[in-house]
Amino acid sequence: MSKRRRTDEPTAEENPVEPPPPTRSEEFWLYDGNIVLQAGNVQFKVHKGFLARHSSIFETILSMPHTDDEPTVEECPVLKVHDEPEDIKNMLTAIYDKDHDTLSPLPFRVVASLVRLGKKYEMDSILRMGIARLKKEFPVNLFPWNFDRKLQAGASRIEGINTPAALVTLIELALECDILWVLPSAYYRCCMDMEATLFGRGEGAASFTTPLSQGVPKLCYRAHQRLLEYQGKLAEAMSAELIENSKCTSKFAEGRDDSVPDPGRCASGLWALKPNVRLTDMTPHRRSDLLKEELCNPCIGRIVRMSQKAMEEQWKNLPSFFDLPTWEELKREYDHFN
């Protein structure tokens, strides 16, 4: 039997635990600062004018008169903001230290901070720093998806973006900040690694937690099935066209009349490259891969052209697989940041 609590014992409400005193930021406690931002339990002593110069929101807030009953630290008013301390630190680093060289990569956590707070506080220059890197990783055209994203290593790139956790966080950020043009290629990446990003299984697994993202796993699962079916039909169509290819130079197997072309051999080789339960990365068939399947040169050239056309068609329709607006509509928002 549990003991009855004595009536004279103080309750949690009567004797609350005092929160620890705020800590000062090591990076941003400026000796001549005149405003203290407090995010969580971390304080940053900075300059009103500098914040107001970069943000119309801060300009409005900081122009309000300070009353005697408001808290101060070192005679500076304290402004509490409902943001993560790391986000505030990353924002201040960007506006004070100008750490936004678009040719150097930034960690994903920093890019997320720039986008989130740039949007929230209407800091256009900060927002554009983050958007510039998102544009490289999540393009709105097929060509940069296939080439720029892979060949321009280090240019406007995001460190750590290829982990499941970062991809999930990015999608939640895009939904939160209404950056819809990121979503078609981001959702497609999720579909390429469903176990980790959608089902929370395997190495580096992550899960969607925000209210806006709760429907993402179901959305991507349905899209994955439709995309697999779509890519399978493309492979079937290309195989069928190869069988009718009068320029095919493949021959019958050993022991048969090798003067007779066998288009079926090239079609079978292409079928070996058909996606099974995993989606392709939407790059056209490469000549080197087709040579490994011992396809003839005329058929290889035809396959490369057909697969390029097929990938262009799939990219054009990609937003519709995820119930998103057309690329034309998404590009208007994308172009706003040029």
C-alpha cells in the first residue's frame, strides 16, 4: 500500500523548480551591443540597428518604446524570441560575419536556419542565401538534376543533405515555409529510399513529425507505385521498339546463321536494365551500361535517344505524381528568387 502524502508537504505547484539562469552566447555577446535576444535559455547581445537593417519585422518590434518593467541585461532590453538558439546563432553569423559565399558548401542545419528565419523575419538577403543552395540540390529542370547536381561538386552545395534525416527535415521546412518548388525532386528522393525516409527503417532512418508532413509517407508510397508502373511501361515500350528496329546488327547465338540479325537480343538486354522495385535516378541510359549488355551500336544509339525523351516526359509529369502544381506554376515561385 502506498503511503499517503502528508497534507503539509508542498506540491509541485507550490514549490516549482526554478529554471537555470540564461547562458550567454560565446560567439555573439558584443561589448557595444544594445539589445539582448533570448532564444530558449541562450542570450545574444547584438545591435538594434543591425537587426533592423536586415529585417522589417525586427525594425517594427525594436522601434517600440521600452517600458521600465521590462527585463534588462547590462542595461540592454531583452527581447525573447520563439526560435531555437542554433537558428538564431546561424542567422547572426550570416548577417554579421557574411558567411554566405555561394561557392562554398554549408551544413544543412545552417541552410535550414537561413531559410526558416529569413522567411519568418522577412530577411530577404538571409533567405536568398539558403534558397541559392536549395536551387542547386533541388532544381526545377531535368538538365541540372542530371548534370549540375553531380558535376558541380562544392558549388552552392549543402553538406549532409543526402541523409534520410536531412531530407525529411527539408520537406518539413519546405511545407512550413511554402517553398513548393523543392518538393517534386525532394519527394522523388524519398521514393528512392523508402525504407529510411518513409517507413523509418534501416540505417539513418527518420520519420515525419510535424502536422503538415503527416500525410507525406502515404502520398509518396502511392506515388512510388505509380512511378514504378510508369517506368516499367517505358522499358516495355523501348524493348518493343527495338524488336522492330531494322538497323539492329545483333546476331543469333553461336551455332546459328550469324548473318541474320536478331533484334530480340538487344530488346532482351534492355529488359535486363528495367527497374524492379527501386526507382531510377531519372538519368538516361548510359552508353557504357548498354555496352555491358552487349547491345549493338545502332540499338544503343536508339536507346539513349528514347530514354532521354522518356526521362524528359517523366520529369515534366513529376509534380502530378505528388498532387503538386505544374512545373510552370512552381517555376514562377522559383524565379522570384533570381
